Amino acid sequence: MKRQETGSVCISGFLIGMLWFQILLSVTEAANIQMQRTERGPGGKAVPLYEDDIFIWMEPNESMFKLEDNGTSIVVPRKGIYFVNVKLNFYLPSKQNCTEMGKLFIITNIKMYHSSYKEWINVIKNRDTMQCVDHWYQSVTLTKVAKFLKGTKLRVVIDPGSYKYLIRDDSTYFSVTLL
């Protein structure tokens, strides 16, 4: 009987802990930017805007996070540990766009800058290989938990050769959440 009671206490404690964790998650600060600025490209297709290889995002609504540098950088509102997450989708219409080796590389980085640094520093550096197949879709998701100082700027940098394959839709996002 004592063994059953111990198991019940452990399970009850676990469930209470999970409930407390869920409550804490609902009161964290977060910036979730699901859309990027676009313009009409060839054939009337919506294409994402970028400046000097840096993705331009739309301002998040009702958030302590702000965009700076022409919408390319999100600014961390206070010192703390943050969960950084970006998802980008790519589409290869034809394998004719591939290199001679039959590979197409997608290079995506998340960089940070603070006044105490001399230059932009990589938070996450990624190089993916896209399959050289007609009508190929591929998703790139980058995540990391990192400590940032107040005023740290974060930005998504994509290799210029990859922009023509980037899909502009609601599944593309850049989120930064204070833990």
C-alpha cells in the first residue's frame, strides 16, 4: 500500500509542476513575427524584401520588442535568457537551377549585435543542402536558447542566392521569447 501512495504523490507532484509551468509560459514576453514585407516580383508573385542580404520583417503588434534598422533587426527589451526560433520555407521549381554537382545550398544565419561588441556575431549558423528535384519544397528551422543583454539586436541573414527560392507565406516566422 505504501508503494502505491508514493507513486500517487510523485504523479500528483509532476502534474502540479506541469500546471505551474503552463501558467509561467502564458506570462512570458514574446515577439512572434509571422510575416515579412513583400513586393510583387515577376509574374505577380509576392517576393520577400531584403536589404544587404538581411531579411526585412513587419513590426509585431502589441509587443515590447521593436524593430530597428529598416525592419531588419529585432531589439531585445531586457537582459535575460531567450528562446530564438526562425522558420523559412523554400521552393525549387526546376532542377535546372542547381549547380553542376546537383546541389543547391541554403545558407541561413541568425546574428546578434550589442554596443559592447565590435561587429555582428553569429547566434546560429546553418548550411542546408536542397534536393535538386523538380518542384521541391524544403523548410529550414533554426532554434536556440541564449542569454542576451538589453538592447541586443537580432537579425536573420540569408545567402543572396537563396532569396529567389524563398516562399512568402504565413508559415515563415521569426520569434524571440523571454524565458
